Amino acid sequence: MKKVAIYAGSFNPPTKGHLWVVEQASKLFDEVIVAIAINPDKTYMFTEAERIKMFQEITKDLSNVTVESVGNRYLIDFAIDKNATHLVRGIRGSEDLPTEKTILHFNNEKAPDIQTVFLIPPKDLEDISSSLVRGLIGYDKWRDTVEQYVHPFVFNLIKIKWLEKRWTKLMSVFPAGNKDVQQVRFQQLIDSYNGSDRHYHNLDHLINCLELLDNYKRYSNHPEMIEYALWYHDKWEGREDAIKLAQDAATCLLDINEDNKEYIRQLIQITDHVTDTQNNIDFQIIKDIDLAILGFPEDKYLKYTQDVRKEYSHVSDELFKHGRTDILNKFLAMSQIYQTDLIKERFEYQARKNIKAEIKRLSST
């Protein structure tokens, strides 16, 4: 008899613990159906379609695993419809047992032939839950922590969800614009930063910039303008393209005057790191934020240099080395890399240390 197992949950989002259970179940049963459940009393971070997509992606290498929605049904009724022989449940600890016992008895009354199998994840995964992951999002260095607990595909969607919330909040600050167009523009931005050719100027760079702005925006005159400019400043490699797109989008998205559109243009232009900041605190802040990576800890700076090289993989090693060294020496020649005192105090020393180390590495290759 074919052994068909159902592994159900809300998976909001799926974690490495959930994936472990599915992987083990796929070895034990002929067929495993991951059933995405809906609790009408819950508000979900991810839609049902998004959760199905996530599980389909992270289990794509498991040939006997499929993903479906339970719909508005009891799990046991879904299992009966699917001719299931087993229900798989993941147990994180003794605190789960009373609830699981109640569910088991309920299911046995309706379908005594469907057996329940409990799987206990290894110690490093047993305490990971969807609620734990959601609760970690947004705190300082949250990405470093969350990344450990979920599949890379899921992690990427979590970042997009964080950015979507951020974008929606920013749009609400400006006078009412077209909501549908705002969503389209958001997706266009995400598609750009999420491109396969984006190794450094990607979602993480955008999130880094926005999080840094949160630390310093109280010193700015127009924090919402800076934030809007940050969304667009690296949408395309060409600065002028980014400026034009931002201004065109502002016409559709934001009910703002021509002076404000011009201010957005100037803010984006400043991130070319050639244009003078004109002693404007907003210009200084956006410039410093874009350069903050230079002063990140050594391990993060090293990854940044590797990612930049990947983005310029079309450039020969010799040309890249000379061009990169020239840029780095120009930073070292500045009396101060960062314009604002607070950002300078945080990043200047480490930036100079990182830059000198990179120049040394480049000269030895």
C-alpha cells in the first residue's frame, strides 16, 4: 500500500525546522503533501500564495513532495480526501505534547486508520518557530540572526516584505497618490535591486541605507525626501537614469511640487560622491549613508569588496585593480570621508583601516 503523509502548518514563514521535518518525512513515505493551513483568527505576514510558493521552492529537489492548500477545512478531512495514511507532526518540546495529544484524539475519532507520526528536530533546530522568526524582524542586526533560521529563498522574501512595509509607510507620509501605481513602482524597484547581476547594490544595500537613515534622520531637515531618494539612488547603475526614474515616479506617486522634485534630484545626485554637499545636512547624511559600508566591520567589508568585484566581472582584473585603487586613494586623501560628525565618529577610523587593507590586497594581486 502506498504510504502518503500530510505535513500541515501555517508556515508563516517556513523555517529550517519545518524543512527538516519535510526532508525526514520524504525518506519515510512514498509521498508527502505539505498542507498550508489557514487559521481564520490569525493575521498572516505572508499570504497563502506566498507560503505555497516558498515551500514549493525550498522542496523543489524532493521529488516526492508536493505543496497544497488545506483551504477552509479540518486537516483530517483534507487528509481523507487525499487518501493519506499518515499525518506528520513536528514536536519542538514537551510543551507541545498536550496540544498535540488533543489533536491526535480528534483525528483518530474521525479517521482511525490514519496514523500520526511525531518527528523531533535536532537540538539546533528544535526551538525555531515561525513566530520566533517574525519576532526577530526589525531589530538591530536582525538579518544576521534571521538568516540562520530560514532557507535563503525565504530569507529573501522576508527582506522584501520588510521593504514593502517600509515603502507603504513612506507613501503614507506624502499627500495621497495613486495606491495601485505605488504598488507597481514598488515591485519595479524590488525587481531591479533583486536582479541576478546585483551582488552589492541589492536588497541588502537598500535595507542598510534605510536602517542607517533611521539612526540619523532626526538630524535631517527632510527625512522623507532622503528616504525616497535612497529607494531610487541605485535603481540603475547610471545616476542620471536613477534621477529621471525617481522624478517620473514622483509625478505618479506623490502629490508634491516641482521644488520638492528638484530636491529629490539633488539628493540622488549627491550619491555620485563627486557633487559638493553645499553644507546641506540632508545632502551630507545621504552621502554618508551611501558610504557607510566603507566603515563596516572587516568581515562585512571584505564581502562588500568581493560583491563589488562580481558586479564588475565584465572588467578585466588589471583595469579593475587600477580603477578601484584610484577611487580608494581619493577617499584616503580626503581630510574626512564622512561629512556629518556622528557618522564620522562611528565609521571614519574603520573605513580608513579597511581601505588601506584593500589597497594592500589589490597591490599584491
